[in-house]
Amino acid sequence: MASVLVQVMCLLFAGQVVPTPIAPTPIDQDLSESERTNIFVYESCNRSVVNVTTRVVTRGIFGVYGEAEGMGSGIVWDKKGHILTNFHVIADATDIIVTLYDGSNYEADVVGVDPNSDTAVLRILAPPEKLFPIRLGDSSRLRVGLEVFAIGNPFGLDRTMTKGIISSLNRTVRSPNDRLIKGVIQTDAAVNPGNSGGPLLDRHGRMIGMTTAIKARVGQSSGIAFAIPVNTIKRVVPQLLRFGRVVRGDLGILAVYEVPEGLLVWQLEPGGAAERAGIRGPTVIRRGPYLYIDRSTADIIVAIDGMPVKTFEELISHAESKRPGEVVVLTVVRNGQRINVPVTLHEARQ
């Protein structure tokens, strides 16, 4: 004991700061590493999640004849009061109320919407000290099998956290408003009505996506849910804040498969930019009552504008950084040969 005191006194006289050791509480000592991670994610992120309540009034020639309420989740984007949520959560809403972590309510205005990514930005006039912006991660580094956490307001139960893994990447799904969303994250974290617009988080408490459409016949969690990658959101939100909408180039490639060589084209938009440029997908062969898909005829994209691509997100993010009418060059492997195919981008449909 004396030797410890001598060492501490020597450090103090040497001008060094001696940190005071903090003994773990009895409850902390009983926690597993997994439980510590769960608690850290929730405690560091739950105040960044808000409840979004909407009211839709239907009017006719004789006045109001219908009224409906909806509910979803949202994410604090910055200290200026910008709130991120899904487009389908606030579509056609007459009134929007945002409820913060402390129960305070604020009327929200719509700053901008992007149906293509099911993204919307709202604004509330709340004091900056009440706003806790979410930390952003990097969805290009995701892998199937990574643990993820979803926080939202399922069935109005505010700031509920669920846990799962990334089940797949680069999905193409339709939102509840029948919009096609590309490059989507699939997860088995429990997501229910009311979760839409909440964050999907990694174990460091960083947002890697925003939860969106639920793939279930009757709307309940069925082990399959989707999230818009945060890198897509990073591209979309600045344009929504500046212009209120997003103007982007579109390749017209709906789905690919990642193969060792690159990206095998699986589905093209009929009449889209890639199809018009001559990009090829698989061939569908009918033999009697059966259909067979010959993937050997599909192009394999290995680069765009000379930059190698290994993920669908890399491909579409480069295309969406361009304006409609600009030309990108896809390098594809076709019949064992590399060829360059110029593609004139179309404007992505709203």
C-alpha cells in the first residue's frame, strides 16, 4: 500500500494527472460484452430518434369527408431542427407533429422529399439543446452477418430497440408507395408498423441505414425488413436541404448479382438508359410450361468511367452523382471479352 502511495505522489510531483479509477457497479460486473454493447447503442442513440405523427384530411365538394392518422419514426439530422424520415410516412399529410425524446411536441414543415429513395426531410423549431443529431456511419463497408440495431416507434411504443443481423445487401424493393428503391439493406431485426423512418445502427452507435418498407403480407414483422443505406442518404439530404428535391442520373439497372469478376446484370428497366445503350441481361427461355434463365448471356460490369466496381452501391452512387444527359462508360465482360459501352443517363423518375 505504501509503495502505491509513493508512486502516486511521484506522479503528482512530476506534474502528471493521475486518473481516478472507477470501480464497476455490481450490475455492470454481471453484464456480458453483448449486453454492454446493447446498452451503449441504446443510451447513445435513443435521444436521436423521434416520433412522427401525421393527419391526412380528405376533402370533397361538400367539405371534409374523411380524416386519418398515421405514425412513424424519424431521426434528428442536425441542431437546426432538420428531421429525417421516410417519404411514405408523411406523404399527403395535412399536419405533421414531431415528438422528441422528452415528450415535447413540435409542428413540422416539409423541407424536401425524394420518393425514389423513400426519403423526406422535415424541420421543427426546437431549441438546439433538445436536439441530438445521429452519428453517421459508412454503408459501403457493410457485410452480411454484421450485428445491427433498429430503434423506432413500433405501434406507437416510443424508442423501442430491436437487434438482428444484416441478412443481405443490394436488394431492390418497392416502398409502400410503389416506388422502386435500389441498393437496399436487408435485415432480420424486428421491424413493425411505426418503425419506418427510424435508424438502423451498427454496434458503435452509428447510423448505417434508415428503416423503410416491411415485406410482410399483413404488415407485421416477419423476419425480413429493409433499410436505405446511409451513403444514399448522405447524397440525397444535401439536395433536399438546398433544392427540396433530387435531380439525379439513372442507369436503368434494377438488379445485379455480385460475382467474383464484378456485377452480373440481372434486371434492366425496360426502355431505360442501359437497355437503350445495349447492355445485356440474362435470357429467358421457355420450354413447354417451364421458364429457364440463361445467365451466361448477361453482361458483367467491372468498371464505370474506368473505376472498378464491386458493389451495386458503388455503381449507382457514381451514376447518381451525374446529371441526366451526361454519359458514363460501362466496362463489361461479354463473351469473355472486355468492351466499353457508353450510356447516356436518363433522369431518375420521381
